[in-house]
Amino acid sequence: MSEMLLVLLAGAVAGTLNSIGGGGTFVALPALVAVGMSPVTANASSTIALVPGSLAGAWVYRRELTPVGTTSTTALTAVSALGGGLGAGLLLALPATSFDAAVPWLLAFATVVLAFGRRVSQALNTALGRTGGMSSRTVLIGQFVLAVYGGYFGGAVGILMLAPWSIGLGLDTAVGNPTRIVQTAAIYLSATALFLVASDALNSPLLLTGMLAGAVAGGLAGAHVARRLPARLLRGVILTTAVSMTVLYFVSRCPPLDFKFT
């Protein structure tokens, strides 16, 4: 019962975070590992569990989607689904050690870009004398790379997604949030299709169901809350989430200090 309660609460928090600013994987994954799942199975299970919550959030935002520059939402979603499926395949086929070592640095980069992206973008546009931004091809290539990452690991893929949109196109974080949620849902849905067939996630159906139920409730609640937050406050929530996850991830990778007294 205590394990189910932990997984249910973790799912609710993860679903809420994904709807508001991203980062649900950093709550769901440790919770599943804590109740006995292997890291790879926990990663697959957390992705599966977060899909309904992401879809629920996407449904709430369905009328508020904004194109990313000149790139249509349809093209962006297709690339997200393709990359998510490929990333899921890499998770099941390759060791995670090398890529996992790069995750903290990716998060740190994304956090810095989110904090200063709009100002940097404006400064670059002024210095270079241009008013445009990234081309549609560049946006799609970048989205494909991030989708592969999202299918492989998933942690903070939404935050990483907003970073190039901010610095490359000057897209406001709050305005781009609905599109981020839809693209995250496409990545998770594509990865889930493979995980359900090829991973061990279904070996723990009760834990998976508990986290799934919590994530749906959190996804719906978080999406409604995010729609009512002022743009500045929403950016603050997303940046706070990004900074917290980056610091915690670096700390979790540091070996414990070994003090010796003489």
C-alpha cells in the first residue's frame, strides 16, 4: 500500500509538472526505481505512465497551439513522433551510461538559454541586422534530435525544446508552452508504442496503473492551472523547475564525500 501511494503521488506531481513546465520524468523515474524497478524498465514505465497525462494536457491546449516560426504544427508533430520512436529503440538496444553522463550538461545549457534566450535572440537579431530566425528545416532537424533524446531518456525534454525556440526564434516561453505539451505527448506516445511491445514495463501492472492514474489527474489539473498563470509567473515556474532539476541531477551524480579524521 505504501509503494502504491508513493507511485500514485509521484505520478500526480509528474503529470502536473509536465503540464506546467516539464520535468515530470525526474519525479516519476526515481519513484519507480525506489519501489524496485531497474532503471531501464523504470524509464520505460514512467514514459508509458506519463502519456495519458500529456495527452490530457494537449487536449486542454488544443485551441491554443502556435506555429514554431514558419514550421507547421503538423510537420513538427510528425518529426516528434518519428524521433521519439527511434529514441525508444536506442534505449532498449544500447547502454545508457554515455548518454546519461551528458544529461546534466544538457539541462544546464537549456536552463541558461531559457533564462537569457529572449535577450540573446534580440541582441543577435540587432547585431546581424536580421528580423527573422531559424529556418523551418533547422527547426525540424533540432526537433528530431530532441525527440530522439525524449524517447531515449525523456528528462526535461520539454525544457530543452523551449530553449532553441526561445533563442532561435524569440518565441515567448508562455506562448510556446501549448505547442511544447503537444510535441512532448507525440514523443511519449511514439516511444510508448515500442515500450509496450519490447520492454518489461507490463511486468508490474499495479505500479504502472497507479502512476498512470496519478499522471492523468496531475496532467489535467496542471494544464488548467498553467492556462490561468500570468506569462511572467509561468516563465518563473518553468525556470525554477529547470534550475532545481539541473542542480539535483548534478548532485545525484556526485560521489559522497569521504571525510577522514586524524
